[in-house]
Amino acid sequence: MLSIKNLAVKLEEEDKQILKGVDLEIEAGKVHAIMGPNGSGKSTLSYVLSGKDGYEVTGGEATLEGEDVLEMEPEERAAAGLFLAFQYPVEIPGVGNMTFLRTAVNAQRKARGEEEMSAAEFLKVVRARAKELKIDADMLKRPVNVGFSGGEKKRNEILQMAMLEPKMCILDETDSGLDVDAMKLVAEGVNALRSEGRGFLVITHYQRLLDHIKPDVVHIMADGRIVKTGGPELALEVENNGYAGILSEVA
Amino acid sequence: MAEAALKQSATEARLAGLDMPQGGWSEAARRDALARVTAMGLPERRDEYWKYTRPDTLVQADPVPAALFDHSDEAPLFDGIDRLNIVFVDGVFDAEASDDLTLAGVSIERLAEASADIHWARDLYGVLEANGQKPVERPLAALNTAFAPDGVLIHVTGKAAKPVNLTYRHQSETSDAMLHHVIRVDAGAEITVLENGPAAARFNKVMEVDIADTGTFHHVRAQGRDHERRAATHIFARLGAESIFKSFTLTANGVLTRNECVLELTGDDAVAHVAGACVGDGDFHHDDTVFITHDAVNCESRQVFKKVLRNGATGVFQGKILVQPGAQKTDGYQISQSLLLDEDSQFLAKPELEIYADDVACSHGSTSGAIDEEALFYLRSRGVPEGPATDLLTLAFLAEAVEEIEDEALRDEINARLSGWLERHRS
């Protein structure tokens, strides 16, 4: 599904190498987790994959079902099936959440040559999905993320994911700023979307999210590289020994 | 030649080419206005009030020719609104294109035809304009009072059965039009006045509005999209107790537009909202100049102006709230903001508050900014291409001004027009 080979990335504005050769293969139907200390390059990886400005790819490649995503505009990556749940979802005053969702869904459909969703059909689907995530009608009417609590913002990310039905979902520190109940709700939303044809990359600092979203594979990232890969037990090792233990072992 | 002499000769040159309509109830007001404009002289670039907008082309004897604009496949604005339509072509009334001037709750006459010696409009024609000459002079408005050959006189006695739409068509590249409208809203009466169209190569328009206690006046205007047209417009309104005045203007294109709005809140608990959204691309200069005087207790005034500028377009805002002694509990709000889509465009703002009462709440703010890159990326990451995403954010920026329009159908018309404009003017 998502194949990353020897990906090297530096900041555009300064001479700072962030990713120093990342290799990752995420298969359809699998959940991979990346854990790592602050500054290891986890979020940069998610931004580079989704096409954010400010980064320069200096080597390697990233393909989604064989297509070079790094060559695509952000909207083309989205239409190709890539989705990033933001660590810090952006507030957009003046744009209603519903308008935003419908514009996004139909823009992707249009880009893929599919028929646009009618207003009635969209409304029906969005209401059902929102209900599962305990997102009330008021949150749908309000401007995108404006005045939302931390938990509401993250649930709104998952609602977007549910509506856009991407092939490859990247969750960037989706657990940050959430209390246990909110995290459970978000995790349930994600688990409901797990399917044969869909891959997940869950970026997190802590093991606790992985209690709720059970990963198939866990990677440890440090200093711009994947330094260790294992099963779910690797996350527990981080929880028990911290990153220091694992990193010294690798070094 | 000394400056004053230059100004005088420029004024004389302009006046020489104009004929004052003779006779009838308005003649005295016209003569007074001529005396005013002669004494003041027409504006010139060194005048403080015209610091950001060059008045030359508005003042010179002949207008700069303006090419006609092809509106292609777009339906004229407000065509979908049930209204009474009054059409002026290059400033000349078009009886054929206009509806019959009969409407329940309202009496409508043309200025050119209201020749009786006694007329209700005599108490207002040039009177509100003359009041509005202090503390700042507005000579183009006095010029209009003296020479405008036509306009409409609308007396609102009840709830108007539907909006009155003044449509201004532009058919001659060298037309120089002047219109003067007078609107009187009786106690408890209510009307919506719509205006749209480019009007002429050069257009000078005055609208005087007198709203009696508890009267309501809604105004939605769209200035036509002819790129080369020039316009100087003035609204002078006087608000009685518990009256409501709400005016919104959309300006898309136009090489030069100066819209002045002079409001006086003379009765307690009056509400005045004036808002504008403008979008300019390239050779575009748009000036909103607002002066609101609070002269009564517990009144509310609100100014919301938003400008989207690109490719060297210029936006100007001069807005003042004057709170007179005794105008306690005044609630005054003023915001002017520009969205600069490139580094060549500019926004010049001069917000002012002058307060002589001690128990008031007044606020003003002015900002200039670019498109929010974070928001743009967020939208694109969800699959919305850059063009439509930018449009969505631009409409969101303009929304606070557009939402000042209370009527949903009118708001939709304006939003549709804005969307269309943005789509055609993408980079």
C-alpha cells in the first residue's frame, strides 16, 4: 500500500536534515505504529507524505499503490487516498464544518472521475457517521474547529476520515491533548474504519493509544531513521524501559 | 497660480459644462448647493480628506471614457428577486425597461417630473446633504444637489410590498451621469432599496434618507463590474428614535470608486449598520469613507468593511465615529480588514473615534493580511484544490460583511456573485 524507501528530507529554509533514510512498507489491512522520542522526525514524516511546504526531499521515494506521492500536489495525494489526521487541526473561521466536509468529499470524487454526492445523500451519511463519533449537530454547523475542545477537534479529524474513506490513514499524535474517555472514543472511530483494503500509520509518543488501537507492527524512530521494528510487544518495552533503553541497545 | 486659485479655476471649468434644472420646488435648494460648491471648491489631491484617493478624474470637466464590459453569461443581479425595478441608462430614466411606479405602502416619483411648487421632498432635498458638510466638506455631493437632472423620490408610508430596485445600465463609453434620490421613511414604515449596475463612465450619485422614529430602511447595493468606470457616491441618512438603517455594498472591479456614507443618529435607540465587501484585481481603487455621528442616547452603530485585493489593487477606508456630548450608552463598532493576495496590493486605513460622552462602548480595528497558509494546506490535504480552497477562505474572510445583509435571498445573490468573480479571477 504505502512504500517508503530510503527517504531523506531536510528543512527547506535551513540546512537541517530531519529524515536520514526511512524505510517503511505498510500493507493493506495492517496497522503500523511509529513511536519515538521528541525530535526523531515522526511528524516530519507525516507532513512530507501529505505534501506540506517547507521540506525538501533530498533522496529516496514514497509510493502509494505504486504511484509516486512526492510528485503530487497535496490535493492529488488526498484524492489518491492518502489522509493525514493532524496533530493540531487547523481552525478555519467563516467556513462551516458541513460545507468543508462536503466540498472535500466532492472535490475528491471529482478528481477521481466519480459522481458528486448529492446534498441529501451527504447529509444522511454525515449524520450517521457523526453520531457514531458523538459529534452533535451544532459541531457540524460551526466553523471548522473554531471553539472546539481538544477532543472535539480530534473527533472531527476522525469524522473527516470516515467521510473521505481514504486507503491510507496517517494519524499524527492523535492521542495528544486527549483524556482517556476522549481517546477511547477516537480509537473506536479508528477501529471502525479498519478494513482489509486500508492501511494505517499511527504516530504516537506513548503506548497508551496502542492499547486501544492495536497495531500489527511497531517501529521505533530515532534521529531520522527507523531503528527497530517489532510486534506489539515493542510498544510495551517502550512503556516499561523508555526510549533510552531501546536506543542504547540499538546503538 | 496659487493653490486656491487653481482650485477655483478647476471648479469653474467643471461648473461651466453643467446646466441647472430650472423651476419647481427644488430650485432654491439647487441654488444654495451651487453656492456651497462654489465656496468650497471641488476636491483636489492636496485636500486632507482626499489623501488616499485622487479626485482628478471625478472633478475634471469631461469624464475619462470607459469601455463597456461584457457580462457574458451571468444573469443581472437581483433578477431572481421579486421587486419593483426602475432603470436608468447612462443616468437617463428608461420608461420602457422600468416597471410601473406603483407599489403598496410607497409612493414613487421621478425627481425630473416632480415639478409642483410644494412637495414633501422639499424638506429633505439638499438638506441632509448640507447637514453632512460639517465638519468635513463633501463638494461632489453639493455639486450633485445643484445639477442632478433626475433621481427618484420615494415616500414610504407603510410596509413596502416588495423591494425597490434601482438598476443603472451603462451603454455609452463617454457618459457622465448624476442622480439624486430622496427617501423618506415614515414612522413604523419599512422598505428595502436595491441598487445595481455600473451606471455610466462616470457616476455621481447622492441618496438622502430620512428615517422617522421606528422606521426601517434596508439597502443592498452592487456596483457594476465595468473595469473602467468611475463613481463617487454619497449616502446621507438621518435616523430617528428606534429606527433602523442597514446598508451593504458589494464592489467588484471599477478603476475608481469613492463611497461616502454620512449617518446621523438623532433619536434614542437607533441602530445603524453599514457594511461593504469589495474585490479588486489590478487597476482598481476603492474608497469607503464613513462618518457616523451619535447624537442620542443608547444608539448602536456598526461598520464592517472587508476588501480583497490583488495585482496592485488599492483599498482605502476612512471611518469615523463621533459621539456627541450626552450621547451616553453609545455602542459603536468599526472593523476594516483587507486580504492582500499579493505584495503589490495595498490597503490604506484611517479609523477614527472622537468621543465626548463618558459612558460609551466604542471599538475599532483594522488589519491587513494574506491567505492563511495553514488553513490552505488543511483544505488541500482534504482534497480541495488550491483555487477553490483559496476561494473558500476568501469568502470566509468576506462573510462578516456579507452576513450584515439580513435577507437570505439577497445574501445568496451577493455570495453567488462573489463566488463567480473569484472563480474568474484565480491566478
